[in-house]
Amino acid sequence: MEEQKIKTKFKILKNKISPFILRSLKGMAFKHMTDIQAAVLPKALQGLDVVATAKTGSGKTIAFLIPAIEQVMKCTEESIRGTQCIIISPTRELAMQTYSVMKELLSGHEDITSSLVIGGESRKKQCSELSRENRQTMLFSATHSETTEALIKSAMKEDVQIINTDEDNVKATVDGLKQGYVIIQTELRMWWLHKLLKKTRKQKVMVFFSSCKSAEFHYKFFSNYCEASVLCIHGKMSQGDRTEMISNFYNAQKGALFCTDLAARGLDIPAVDWIVQFDPPSDTNEYVHRVGRTARGLGAAGNAVLLLRPEEKEFIVHLEEAKVFLDKYETWGNYSNLQPMLDEALKNEHFRQLAIEAYEGYIRAFEVKKLKNVFNLLTMDLDAVARSFGLKEKPDVDVRVGFSKKHRPRKRIAAMLADAATTKRGKR
């Protein structure tokens, strides 16, 4: 039997961090460090730049907040005024969550002030101010990409400390996560989701869509016509609505949250049972971030399922190359026929327009995917895609609309699609 690894206790930092932080950690029921915390804290507390990669739910937030607060404490003691620490998050929701954890750590100290800024001022002004600081920079993520590497080169010192607790692991996801994939015909995608929601109605489920309009369309249909217990969050909602939705789902015991990749990074939502990737992610890194919303923390368990069209099954090969291994799940034998309900819903002109916009959003999401050999618009049956949104005919959508100069490659793909469609009509 493999020997159990002895966990390091926070109290060994007794003479290295402020007493009020130790008291706060005790009050938050944190006794032992996670692997990433034990690896990062000794180096970060020395003032070294750090790049840390660890699986989702592994305790990265505490690992960078403690040294950040300690650095602010030193500046306070030396009467250095002004902004001492800036924490940048990829989404507003993650910024709010990090701010909440920081307030808990600061609960025993009144001299340090903090604020949450969602949005910001002129980028030029902020860059100018940051370039005058003698700063310590720490970058934490569950994945490492080319974009991350570019940021490291531009923002970090030469003696940056690279820490990766996943380095020797044979899997990119946590052990408590049970994950698989389903191959299903395009037209049956929504019917499959309907059955899954019925089977998981007493559980907590997150369903990922590739576009805001698609998430909104499915939310409206399932909540209004299927009496499903669902919530929805995406980037085109007001901040007030987004905060309300995520708070409701955070406190819920069961139900589904329909979301975009807005909810894929960093959010620590309690007791999520299932991650359903109704639309495939843009790449393998995004897959890891999505499934990281479940099985968070030591000993936690969760489930994830990825829905693929037959043409997309090669994505599994790319996942395996990224150390993500999925079981193949069999499809169910029968489904409820949703077409009568969809026909009724589509009589409403507003809902019909939403279905068309959802169809367009689904296609546009494919235009920017990196794995063109897997997610290929040129080989996609657009009529089948239209039927998957309840539409009897493919809408006349110009996929070239709205392209800027920086998207010339997408323009070329769109032009090829248009030419292919013209040729097909000519042959008929």
C-alpha cells in the first residue's frame, strides 16, 4: 500500500507570517497546507516572483493571498503609502470570490484597507503607474499555455520561481473526478440534455454552452416549456443579474446552471455534482478549467460528461495527449420528443429570433476554435445544426458579418463556407 503523504501544518509559519493570519486560517478551518501552498509559501514569503501551476481546487488562492498580505504589512510598517497590491482575475465573479477570501484573512486586522474594482480606468495610465513599482509578481493557474508563457516573459523577473505540483502526475485532473464522453447525433443534442436534467434533478449541475445566446435560448426553453429548475449566467447579462444568479446557485442544494466559459475559471461553488459540456471547449486547457468546478478540495468527488458530435470524436485524442483520460459513456435508448414543445415555443416571434441568434452563436464559436481538424465548419451539416435548435430550416446567416481586420483568417473560412454553399445549391 502506498504510504500516505504527511501534510504540512500552517503553524510551521508561526514566525514567518503575522499572528492574525494564523488566527484567521484557524477560524476558516484550515489546519494543513495543500501541496501547492507548501511549495509556494516558503519562496513567495521571501519576495521571489512565482509562477505556480496546480489543479483546480488545490488551494491556489490562499497560496498567493498570504504573501500578498504580508508584503502589504511590511509597507504599512514602513509608512509607505499608496496601492501596495493588485490582484488581477480573469472574470468579475472570480475577482469577487478572491476578494471574499481576502476579507476573511484580514478579519483580524484593521490597518489594511482593500477594495474590489470590477472594470477599470485607462490601460495606458495603469501600465504607467505599474511600471514605476518595485513589484513582486505571482501568477497562478490550473493550466500553462503559450499566452501564459508570453505573460511570464513580459512581466516576470529573470529569477522567477517555476512551481508545478502537477509535473509528475499522469493525469491533468484530480483523482476524485469521474469523467466520460458521449457521441450523439446533432439533432438529438437537446433531447439528450433534457433526459440528463431529468436524471440529475436532485443534484447540482453546471451545463456549459459555447455562446451567450445559446445559453439564453436553452435556459428560456427548459425553464418555460419543460418546467426544469435552471438558472443562467453569461457575459451579456448585467452585473446585478450575474451576481444574483451565481449567488442563487452557490446557495442551492440542487438544480442546474446554464453558463458560458465566464463560469469556467476559478469559481469555488459548493457541492457541484456534475459538469456537463454540452458544447465542446475551445481547447484542452478550457476543458480542464470547466471540469475543475467539481471535485474541489481534498478527497472531494464529482462527475463530468462531454457531449460530442460524431465528427468531433478526435478531440478525445487531443485530451489524452494533454493527460486527460475519459471513459466512453453509452447513449440512452429513448428520449422524449421535444419537437412539439419547440414548435409551440417557436410560434413566439421573440423566441424564434432567439433560436436563430443561438444558431448563429453556435457557428461563430467554431470559427475561433484552434483545433480546425476536429471542429471543422466546412464539413458541418448546418441543416442538422439548425434542427438541433428546433428550426425546420437553416437560417440565412452571413457568418462574415462583424469580422474585423484582425480576424482575416476567419474571413477566409467564412468565404470558403459561402462558396461551398453556393456550389451545393448550384448542383441541386
